Amino acid sequence: MDHAPHPLAPQPIPEAPKKGKLGAILLQAAIGAVAGAGATVLVMEILPDDDAMSIVLLVVALLVSGWVHSLVHEAGHAIAGLSVGMQPLAYGLGPVRFERSGTGWRARWAGGIDGVGGFAALLPRADAPPSLRGQAIYLLGGVSANVVAAALAVLAAMNVADHPWTVIALAAFATMGVVLAIVNLYPFESGGWLSDGAGLRELRRDPAHALDGLRVQQVMQASMQGVRPRDWSEQLLPSGPLPDPKSASSAAVLAAMLRMARAEDRGDRAEAEAGAALLAAHWPHSKAAFRPGIALAMTSFALTMLDDATLAKAWRPFGDGGILDQTAHEAWLDAEIAVREGRVDDARELLAKAREALPRVHDEGSRVVIAEFLERLSARLDAHAPGDGAASM
């Protein structure tokens, strides 16, 4: 006998519309055109005639400069954010991550980031009014760093460098700095990530919505400082009607996730179910950058609020691939699923993995909550003799 699917189960995500794909293709073409134009100028004005090695150097210099300027760009965001009192959370460039944890900063090798080449995640202070001006400075920091670095390269090429190859390398670096600045100032979205230009446009067009987004970030900063979900400020994360799932903004979805976490920590099932219903309905319309977080939130809700391993298993595979290290959270959820399936030995192994990874949780508020769940799970497992892998829980 067939059973109807759970109303909160993940629905298929439709293929991205052709219009969105065309926009990405056109953006890539525009980047290539600008970089190609700059390279053409270099070839015509700088390179010796028929010098194959210089052409090779130009191509290599452009490629290397792109990665260097990505680093410069994120460093500019970091410096600008720190200058207005923001607190650093994590930095990433390609597969490399630098993250805050319970034991300080740590580096790790992770997968690529869909939609962007790098990021600098800083959060506004939780104990001060959110500032649109500070957010604008933070957003402009990356582009400003690229422009300043490009200008310094031009000055060096004109006044210091005397070897043709050095001039070529500096000119390529300057060209890529201008290209990256132009690209980031153009307002676009990629996989749920907003360009700096899109962020600035949002600040200008809808400052109220931008302030709501900053308040959500302040809640995250409060958690970094050890405030657990049930104690998050009502002023920063108010209760009330949730938005329409289809048209909910990224900030609204993140707020719904945080409200659900707060409700779970308070034992408020009705509030948690309302948030879960929104996330499940929003899932087919969700952006790639937010899907791992939504999936982990729904997995946690299925286990802690509904005690439903089937629903949890439906969501859990979508929870991998977030930009931050979620090993402790993921191992705890996997252990809870294993317990409910009677795989006690597997649950013990996963419990040990979660405990080992617990110090790496980036925010203290979540670390406290996960530690409590791990202790409860440990007590349940202690009721079974070692090796009793087939026991029912």
C-alpha cells in the first residue's frame, strides 16, 4: 500500500530557467570581453614584436593576477568591515577556508563555493544599532582594494619597472584589478550570493529590508558570543507572521531558520512547525547557497520536534556542502538517525566523531546546544551493552 509523502518532505527543485542561465553566460562573456580588451592593449602597446615568450607571460600574468586580486578583494572587505566594528566569522578563497572556532582560528581545505570564488564573512556587533553606512563601507572595501592595488601597479610600471617582462606583469595585474572591480560593482546574483553592486543597490532601494538583514546577522553574532537560541533577543528576531514561501527574500529565509532554532531550544513546537512549513514550501525556490543550511535545519526539526527518522533521512543528504565546517552538527544528526534505526554501534562511532569535532563549531551558542544533545544521546546509548548493534531504540 502506497503512503502519501510527508507534507514537510523536500520537493524536487526545478531546473534553473534558461533566462537565468543566459544571464550568467552573458556576464561571463562580458568579463572575458573586458579582460580581452585589456590584454589587447597590452599586446599592442607593450609587447615586443613577434615575442612569443612575452605573449605567454601575459596570459600567465593575467591568470595569476585574477587569483591574487580575488585575495586582495576579500582582504579589502575584511579591513573595511573591521574598520566599522564588524566581527570576523570566516574567510574563503576557492577551496581554502579560515574559520573561527571554539579553539581559535583554523584553516581547512574544503570544496569550491558555488557561485563565487571567495568570501569574507563578517558580522555586525550585536550590541549596537545596525548601520547602513557601515554595511556600505564593508561592501565597497573589496572593490576599493582592487582599484588601489591596480593603481599602485600602474605607478610601479611607469616609474619603477625597467624590464619589459616586469612591466607586462604589472600591467596585467592592473588590468585584472579593474576588471574585478567592474564585475563586482555590477548588480547580479549568483547561486544566492549577491555581488557588491547588488548589495549596494539593496541598501539604496530598500533600506528597511537591508536593516532587517543586518539584524539577522546581529543574532548570528550574539550566538558567536555564546547566547543560545532560546535567549536570542526579540528585538533582533521578532515573532509574527512569516513571509510567503515563494517570494521570501534570502534574509527572510535566514530569519525563519533562526526563529525555528529558537523555538526548538524553547520547546515551542507550534512555532517550530510554522518555520519548518515555510522552509519546506520555500525549498523548490531556494538558492543554492542556502540549501545546505535549510536541509540541516529541517533534519534537526524532524528529529528533535517530530522524532521522525524517515523525514530526517529525506532531508539529510541535502545538508552537505555548506561554506562552514558543520562536522559536529552533521555527525550528531547522523547518530540520531542511526539510533532510531537500531544501529547502535554506528551511533556510538558517530557520537565520538561529533564530540571530536565539537570544538570546531564556529559559534558558542550552537556549541552549547549540540553538546547537550550529545550528552542525552550518550545516556541513551549507555543503556545498551557494547556491540549490541541490532538493538532497537
